[in-house]
Amino acid sequence: MGNPKAFLTIQRKEAGYRPINDRIHDFSEVEQTLNSNDRRLQASRCMDCGVPFCHWACPLGNKPPEWNDALYKGDWKLAYELLTSTNDFPEFTGRICPGLCEKACVLNLMEHEPTTNREDEAAIIEHAFQEDYVKPNIPMRNGKKVLVIGAGPAGLSAATQLNQMGYLVTVIDARENAGGLLRFGIPNFKLNKAVIDRRMAILREEGIEFKFGIRGVSKTEKEHQPIQNDPTLANDKIVVIEDMAKKYDAVVVSTGTPTARDLPIPGRDLKGVYFALEMLSQENRVLAGEDIKKEDLVNAKGKNVLVIGGGDTGSDCIGTAHRQGAKSVTQIEIMPKPPVGPEDPKNPWPNWPRTLKTTSSHEEGCVRRWNINSLEFLGKDGKLTGVKVQEITWVPNPDGGRPLMKPAKEPEIIKAEMVLLAMGFLRPQQPEFPENVFLAGDAASGASLVVRALASGRKVAKDIDTFLSK
């Protein structure tokens, strides 16, 4: 390392966010950046520890000690080359990854001030684009064809890896553009969609073919579950995965987790109760220039908004509701409040601490409550007016397994004209596919992090190469 003692004298310094009274009026990215000198000083804090647990914690196997050292020494090109040797899209993870590597940093154990790996990663790739280090690489072709179904993080990762191995890669997606949840789920204030478009231009130059408005379904799904036309899709054309397996040397199924977890309590059909992605995807489309009929708008302007679900998607709903002009925002979660960090006694270092997370959206204003069970959606004339909820407690199950939920207080009513269900997604049930069909990302594992989807895509690409090289 260039300066193995820097962590003794240089404190962790984050770029921070734009001022709240400024950022809530637009959808520009909220995170700021450090100047190049401060960024190099932050990189110097990565010390010469004996075992780099950051590398162990990263699903991609990123090597922060190596590229942080290059960054500290001012060799931005080398830092870029080291970073992209394990990560195909650091411009995505540098913005939205929760930083598993940082929680596993030795400095997090010692001082609770880990190296700013995520911000360093974002700085390296942005510098690489500015200096034109990022150039298309068109590989020699091997004559074999692979179809990737789903252009989310896992699909894009598998596609770029297979393309660089020499395969002719075609990517299809049910939506009108690539990115999956990166484009249609994550708000612009966390990930500007121009960042995705910039990368897409490179992937096209490298020879990957993209086709949109095409859904890939299994033979079982087509035969036993009538396919409904979806007005949110471009052309809604259907292809059968098993048929595609006969036309291509291999097929990657990376269709994510399309089914959100519902809340089937009385009043669910009232106008004003939406899945989180109904709001988030529509807002991203509006910002992309799409016209939405007034009667179809999912907009929080002037409304009391209740977000049900305490995860990242719920947080994204909070930030979006603020920018749409919500009157108030409340977030409830059925599980207990996580411990206030930085340490989690039940999940100690270097594992990820399950502690209370306060996002930039929470900072913008939100009532947060835990141990709240939803009982009924209330309404008048078919429109939502409130939600009957009840505070509960969790007690050990005498038979073992999941704790039991017990009422703790009398039911109460939370006033709300809009409810956003952000309770996660159901793991997809996949049929048995032909041996040349491979599952990647959330389609294989259920909903998880973008960084894990990228890692899955890379692994599937290697598995396909091994399979087709036999």
C-alpha cells in the first residue's frame, strides 16, 4: 500500500447529500462528490490489512485494496482496470450498492469508520468515462448464439460477459428499454437513467443485440396460465423459453421477481391502494417523457401517504412522494425496530449488521413506526381514506419456528389517501427447463441486491461457456 498508516491521521469523509430544501424539488441525484484530492486521501485510508474482508464480503469479489491503492497514487487508469476486472457496471453499484465491503472493512471493526469504497468506486468509473478510458471492445466470434431473456442487472452482466467470450448475444425484454429495476424501479434521484443509457450505447457497439416488448414465458406458464396483455409493456409479444432453447445454443432466464407481495385485507380494491412499483415505474416513465393519462396517474400530490414496508423500496416511495408534493408521509413495518448501530450483537463483524437504516429519503421527513399490523383499508365512495392498523408484539413460538404475533394495543386509524405496498417480492417458481437453459439473478434466487444479481450473471456466463465448450 502507498500509505499503510494513513488511517491513523485521516478521518472518513463522505460526500454527503444535497441540501434537503433543494433536492426535494427535483429528481436529480441527491448524492454529491468529493474533489479529486479528497477522494485520493479517502482511498489512502485503505490500509495494508492482513486479510481483506472487503473482498470476502463482496459478491463480485471486488478488490478494493488494489484499486484504492492505485487511486491514492493518482493512477486512475489502473484503478479503473482493476475495478472493472471484477465488476462490469461499477457506475451502477457505485451509486446504489449498500456497501457490503464497507461493513466488512477492518476499519469498521476498529473505528466504525470504514474506507469509502462505494464512493471511491463511483469516482473511479466517472473519471474513466471523462478521460475516455471506457472504450468498446469488439471480440472475435466463436459462431455460437445465446439468448438472454431479461435486461436487468443479471441479464446485462451475463450478456456482456458472454459477448466478450465471443458468443453472439441477443437480449430481449418485456419492457420498452433495458435496465430492469435499475430503470423502472430505482428513482432518478438515486440513479440517473442517463447513466444506464451511456452504458447501453457501449454494449450495442460491442455487438450485443437488444429487442424490446418481448416476454419470455415457460411452456407451462403459457399452457396453464392465460397470458394477459399488459398495457405497461411495449408490444407484449410472447416467446416460449423451451422453444428458444432449440433455436439458440444456450438461453439465460433473468426475468427477475415480477410478482410483488400483496396485502389481501378488506378494502384492498379501493382506489388509492397501489403496489410500490406502480408509482416508482410510472414516475420514471414520466421523467423519461412518457405521457400518462390524468386518470391513470399514481401521484401523491396533496395526499397523506402511508408506505407499508420498511425496506429500500419503501424508502424510494418516501422520496418520490416528497418530490410529488405529498402532504405527509408515514412508513410502517410489521417487524420490530432494528437495533440502532453501529454494531449488531446478533450478526457481528464481518457479517452485515442488521441495524436501523436511515436513508436520504427518511431524512427528508417521514414518520416511521414498527410492530404495526394492517387490518383494513377504509374508504368512502370507492376511494381510500385511511387504514385501520394495530400495534403488535412478537412472542416466542412454543412449537419453535416463526415467533407469534400478539395484539399489544387497541386498533387505530392512520389517515391516508394513498397507500403504497412495499413488502417485497415473491420468489418465482421455475419449471424444469432443458439443460441449455440457465437461471440468473432474482429469477433463480428471489429478490436480492443488484450486486448479487451482477455476480450471478457473471457466474452463469462462465457456466454457459463451460457447458458449450464440452
